[in-house]
Amino acid sequence: MLRFTLLFVLSCSVGHFVQAQTPNPTMLKTPGDHAAFFDTIREMHQELVQRSGPVILAHGWESAEHLALRDSTLSCNARLRMAVDNYLDLYGFPVPSADATARRKLAQAELVKLMTEEANKRMTTDLLRDSAVRDSIVAHLASRYGEDITFRDTRPTVMLILDTEPDFGKRCEHIPWLRYEWEEGNLPTETMLTYLRHTYSAKHGIELDIAPGSTERERILMHARELSGCWGN
């Protein structure tokens, strides 16, 4: 996992890409591998986003340096989408099982208890910076409740990367299965609405004009009517 992470970091950072350097979801075996896969993807996306401001301040909007970074970002995002699409083809949308969700709630409650006890012992609340304490608690929770409870929900990262797609047609292709996940309760309404808003903008260049006071669900259905060719029956 470390080798593939370093290769991917290098490929996105310098803007040179080869197929072998794209993160390979077929390598994932454990819940920890799955979490590390999405951690790498999110970190690489955020790194290039965070570089933009300093580059613009130092060199100016649409300077050669800014344009180079923008091209690198577009190329990297394309590779990230490829990796996420491959993951979804192999494993489906990453919805935690009911059992894992229940165990995660128990683990979270114990985490609060353990962190409080450690904070009282050390007379500090800044335990997250103490990697030894943190790793010890995480290892304990993993051994008691199962490894998958120690890793955060990866669905926000999936949607973050899918939403970088600039092509309307490709966004449209994703909407039917995203609709299914939303209707099943696996995708938050706010997240679904954001994807639909950006899809409409990709086609029309502006956002859909919606009267104030509409609920998020109503807004989703309004976008569904406007994007009926994507939404389906």
C-alpha cells in the first residue's frame, strides 16, 4: 500500500501519468486498505486545491504558473475519477453494513470514554496530537469491535471526486445509480442535490432558478424534471 501511495503522490504532483501509477483498487484486501485508498485520493485532491491560492497570490490569475497548476489539477482529477470508477465497478457504492454501523456507534461511545479518561490523567485535551495514545486507542477499538469500525465513512470522498467531472454526458451516466443510492437512503439529500445542481450547470452554464423556500427534496425533484433524460422514469 505504501509503494502505490508514493507512486500516486509523485504522479499527481509532477503532472506526469502512466497507467501503472493509477491507484489500483484490486489490491485492496482489508477495511484498512479500502480506507487508505480513499485517504490517498482525498489527500491528492486537496493538495492541489490548496496550492491554488498561494500560486495565484504569488504569480497572478491565469499566469503561466496558475495555468500549469490548473492543467495538472484537471489531469490529476481525471485519474482520481478513473480510480473511483474502478473501485465502484469492483465493490459498488461503499455503504457500511448495518452490523458495522452498530459496532461503530459502540466504538465511538467507548472512544469518548477512553479519551476522557486519558485527558483527565494527563490534564490536557490535546490528545489527538499524541500519536502513541491515539494509535493505542485505535488498536484497542479495532481488536474489540473489528477493524472496519475504526475508519471513517468513505462516501463523501466518492462524491467529492465524482463531482469534479466537467463533462455533462459522463455526469448524466452516473445519475441513475446515484438516484438509486439516494432513494435507498445511502446518499444524503444535500449531497444528491449538489451533484444535480452541478450537472445542470455543466449543461446550461448557469444554475437552475428555484424559488426561495423550497425544501432540498423539492429541489431535487425540480432538477430531476430538468434532467429527465438522466434521471429516468
